[in-house]
Amino acid sequence: MKFRVLVLLISFNPFFSSCTQAPKKIKEAPIGFKKEAQLKILDTKGETLVTYDIEFADTPYKRQTGLMYRTEMASHQGMLFIFEESAQRSFYMKNTPIALDLIFLNETLEIVHIHENSIPNDLSSIPSLVPAKYVLELVAGQSKQYQLAKGMNIKYTKL
């Protein structure tokens, strides 16, 4: 008798009956670029070499997600990761379908290491090789196109 009552309760309970319905489709929305600053890369003479619109990755959540799930980024856009202190940095391309150049910078905004042409969605480590406080991510090929090199500096202006 107790068994029959339990079966009836389960079969008429809306919670259990909803489990048999087809799952609802979740509509995906692309993650858009949000311009937060303008960044200039300076040559060794201090002259502006190239200018970018950038987003900041300046909180733990933003640094953790970075450019993940972005399917495109314009050649004049980038993301600047800002950390509290200089340290050895390591990035990977998990869930990042865009090939990127990673420019590692020290506390004075000087380029200390460049990693060109990261492999989209690759889980391999991309180390800074030396301590870095900032990391600038650009569309792959930008470092070579503008002949970026160690010793060059950047400056940025928040909007």
C-alpha cells in the first residue's frame, strides 16, 4: 500500500514530470568588445608606433576569462591584463578560438617578452619567461607587422 502511494505522488508531482520534457534551448549571445581605454605602443625613441582600443582584464574574474569565447576581434583592438604585482605569468588558450600575440610587460610598461601566434584553444602553457605585471593580447601577427620588440614601451589612457 505504501508503495502505491509513493508511485502516485511521483507521477503527479510537477517537479518529476518536468524532468521528462525536452530541455529548453539557451540562446547564445556573442561577447562584444567594450572600449575602456586607448593604448599606444611606443618605439625605442618614444614615438607612437601604433594605437589600439583596449579592454581591461583587471579583476580576478576578467583575468580568468580574458578573451575566452570571443570569435573575433578587430586588428585595432586588444585586451590589457593588469595584475597587482610583477610575477612569472603563465597563460593558455583554453576556449579562446582567436590566435593571439601575447606581449608581457614589466611594472614600468616596458615589453619584456613577446609570444607570437598562440594556437587557438590550446592548453599548453605560455610563460612570460621573466616577471611581468601586465600582459597585452593582440590579434596574432600584430607583433610582427609592427616589429614590436623587447625594450619598447606602452602607455594607455582610460576613457
